Amino acid sequence: MHFLVFLALFSSSKSSFQPFSGPLDNASTRRTVGAYKLSPQEYSVNETLVDWVTKNTFPGISKQLMTEHTDLYRGYVKNANALLANMANSSIDTPMKLELGRRFGFEANGIHMHELFFSNLHPSPAPPSNNFLKIISDEFGSYRAFLDRIRIIGGTRGIGWVTLTLDKSLNRLILNWVSEHQDGQSIGDVILAVDCWEHAYIRDYKSTARGDYLQNLVKIIDWEVVEKRLKAAM
Ligand SMILES: *[C@@H]1O[C@H](CO)[C@@H](O)[C@H](O)[C@H]1NC(C)=O
Ligand SMILES: *[C@@H]1O[C@H](CO)[C@@H](O)[C@H](O)[C@H]1NC(C)=O
Ligand SMILES: *[C@@H]1O[C@H](CO)[C@@H](O)[C@H](O)[C@H]1NC(C)=O
Ligand SMILES: [Fe+2]
């Protein structure tokens, strides 16, 4: 993704192009230098997070739905690890077998997006801070308009996610739709993820009532977590 940011900036501002110095450089330097020190791991289920999200009661979402939801999350971990093994196996070289690797973005982003989603929920969240409200209002007009926009983007037909990301190339917060888990991932760090797959609401709401789900969902977003992620991303 960093490479794409680089390309995008390079092609859009050739005349005034200046090499990066800053966070992106740091990341690529770390990768090159650290290549000899990597200690590869597999994905693992964050049991602390699963415990927390299944034991709490979130208004508008049943415990049964949440448990099923975390079971799906476990599936993404299992499948992403299976695909890592597939990619690491040099005797897998036929197009048919290699094709499996194309599913990796689906499974791995399924993990990350669910971890972001579960941990940006709160059973009884505090309202957003004044600082965060100011940032939101500057970008989206008002907090109300921002929530409406989440619901409208999320209510569009098709499965996926509403994400709020910080695009550092613009210094702006962007609301974006990600289809499934991988198509349309925004440039930038995801600071809020809202699950709009059918499994996220269909046990508790009618299949046609995604709007009602989203109406309730925006009431259980932990803005403190979102704001912390924003600060960490800046
Ligand atoms: C990133 O790089 C800049 C200089 O390019 C340096 O000042 C800063 O300390 C670095 N940050 C980290 C976290 O390595
Ligand atoms: C697991 O989730 C908890 C709660 O969100 C978080 O504090 C912790 O850092 C996570 N652990 C890992 C290994 O990511
Ligand atoms: C690699 O793939 C081959 C062919 O599918 C299989 O026979 C072998 O067990 C795999 N090796 C590992 C380490 O998974
Ligand atoms: Fe989900």
C-alpha cells in the first residue's frame, strides 16, 4: 500500500517531486534492514478481544449474533494461515493451486477488519470529544451529517464495510466503502470499521432492515478508540 501511495504521488506531482522523508521512509527502511531479523508468525485469534466482545451486551446486537460473528473471525484466521502455508510451499506451482493465493487478501483483511470492528464497539460509549467533533464537523459538515453518511454508504446494496480512514497524502478523513474485505481498501489507516455484511445483522434484523442495524450500530461506536487510532495514525 505504501508503494501505491508513492506511485500515486509520484505520478500526480512529477514536476515538484521530492523524495519522501518521514513515516513512509521509516517503514520501508525497517523492512529492508529487518529482513534478516524477521521472526515469522502465523495469524492468531485475539482471545482477549473475542472474550470481551462476546461477554459484553451491545444494545441492538444479540449475544448469539456476536458469538457467530467471532466464529467467522476464527475462520478468517484459519484460512489466512492455510493460504500462508500454500504460498510458502515451493512445490505448489500449478496455476490451479497458486490461484488459492489470490484469496489471501480476502481472508487476511477479514481478520484485520473484524479486529478493528470488534474493538471499535462499546456497550455504552462516551460521546466523541470536542476535538474529534471539530475534526468531523470540518470534514463532513456536522457530526449528524457524518453519522448519516455512514448509514447511507453502509446501507447501499452489496456486502462489505464502511471505513473511516486517514489519508495522509490529503490530511483528510475519508469515508469509504470496501466490498467484501478486500476490494476498495482505502489508502491510509483505517480508524473506524463498520461491518455491513449480512451476517452482521440478519439474525437480529430483517434482511431488508440494514438501515435499522446501522441506526443502532452508530450508537455503539467507541469514539475514544477511533480518536486514539487517528492520533496514532497522524
Ligand atoms: C522517521 O524518520 C525521521 C527522519 O526521516 C526521524 O526523524 C524519525 O525519528 C523517524 N521515526 C521513527 C519512528 O523511526
Ligand atoms: C487483543 O485485543 C485487545 C482488546 O482490543 C487489545 O488490547 C490487544 O492489544 C490485542 N492483542 C493483540 C495481540 O493484538
Ligand atoms: C506442499 O504441497 C505439496 C503438493 O500439494 C504437498 O504434497 C506437501 O505436503 C506440501 N508441503 C507442506 C509443507 O505443506
Ligand atoms: Fe463480519
